[in-house]
Amino acid sequence: MLKSGVLDPQGDAVQHALGALGFNGVEQVRQGKVIDLELADMEEAAAKSAVTEMCEKLLANTVIESYTVEILL
Amino acid sequence: MKVAVVVFPGSNCDRDMAVALRAAGFEVAMVWHKEARLPERIDLVAIPGGFSFGDYLRCGAIAAKSPICQSVIAHAQRGGFVLGVCNGFQVLAETGLLPGALIRNSNLKFLCKDVDLKVQSTASSFTSGYQQDQVISLPIAHHDGNYRLDAEGVKRLQDQDRIAFTYQSNPNGSVDDIAGVLSENKRILGLMPHPERAIEPAHGGIDGQAMFQGCLNQLASA
């Protein structure tokens, strides 16, 4: 996700489109992305730390983006 | 003076860049992204425009992690000169060699047109061929040229005279109209406009020439 405070032109456009469709009360739209990783068998903690490192090194640009890691078993 | 032009899958301004650099008098070596290191005795590295790796993940993100980029980072850390144009600027931002990030244009459109820029700093080799506050015209061609940097970062750039160019009429939403930024040592320039597309009258303008010529002159006299 773009960090709060970082302009999100795509989110703004989606918000306007929702308003045009008659969906009222949408105060803000922030657009992000989901990256699904399939990992070899490992402990949950090890998986979390590996994916966090991947986020820091490549998957997210932490200058403008925040990320959360969720392990689905 | 010897320059390496880095080529990624999806680069499309690499040959224009080479032509512009040769016209200024540089000796040009094209370097494929899988090379582990730059050629010997390189004075300048130029990262051209295009869509490296299809802009997958984020513009420039995958190129920034390629083998050659580790060598470009090492070159920069030794005080070497680096020029990144358009996608090259995005790559440099992704490596962290330049601050900030480039996101989708505020109007969501791909912009392809000439824009007027003001020269904000002549304190770099790249901008030494221009006059302070000179207005020049260069083409832009990008979808993700909206420069984002927090207020503290922008202030740092201002205080250190590191804003190279600003847009006269902001086309893409960039903070403070910023079109190009310099590293702290002024040896790295990233900019969204294309100087290599404005080097002969048939291009519709020659305002890009002074960047390559100024750079060569300064490097040759250093």
C-alpha cells in the first residue's frame, strides 16, 4: 500500500468512479497490491522473516509504500 | 571520456542515448544488464529510458536489483558520474542512489510532449552547460513521472542545491514541480525529460546538447 500522505492518483480516480456509479459515502480510496508467494515447507516464524526481508529488498519500495505480511497455512 | 550505457530488456532509448553521447565526443560502450561489472575506466554511466523488465512490480524496481546495477552502485559510491533519464531516473530512485520515488502521473495519462523546464542548478557537470534560471525545452514520454518526496527531503534538496530542473507547467503532479534531482556530491543526475531526444534540429530542438557537452567538458577538465 502507498503510505498515508503519499498521493494516490489511481485511488482518487477509483473513488470518483464509485461516486459516479452512485456509491455515496466513499471518503477515500487507496489502491495497493497483493503479492502471493508459495514457499517451501518452513516454520511460520522463518517464513515471516524471509518474506519481510523480501519486502524490504524488492517487493515494496519503503520510500512510498508500507506492507504487511500474512502467513496463510 | 568513456561512458557505459546500460541496456535492460525493455530499454528503448539506449541507442538514442549512445548517439547523443557520441555526438558530444564520448566513447560509448553498451553494457548488457547481465554483465557483472562495468568496463574498465568508465567515467560516466548512463541509464537510458524505456520499460526495463516491462515495468513489472514497480518501474525500475527489477532493473535496480540486476547484476550490473550493483556495479553501477559501486561506481557511484566511488564518486563516479551517473546519468539516469526517464526509466533510468526510476532505476536510480529504486537503488536509493537518488532520494524519492516516481509514481503514476496525477492525471493517470501517459504523457508524450515537449515541456519547458527551468534550470535550477548549474552546480553539476550535467547542468554546467546551461545558465541559471534558463528555460529549456525537452520532450517527456512517461506514465510514471510523478516525483514524490516528503517535505523534509524536498527541503534538504533545496538547501543543498540539488534540484536540477523544474517544470514550468507541472505535467505530472511532481512535488514542487521537480523534474530532475542531483545526488549530494552532484555527480548523479536523474531526470524524467529526455535530453537525448533533443540534440539535433530534426528532433525539433537542441536543448539537450548542452547537457552532454557540458558533462564532457567538465569531465575532461577534471
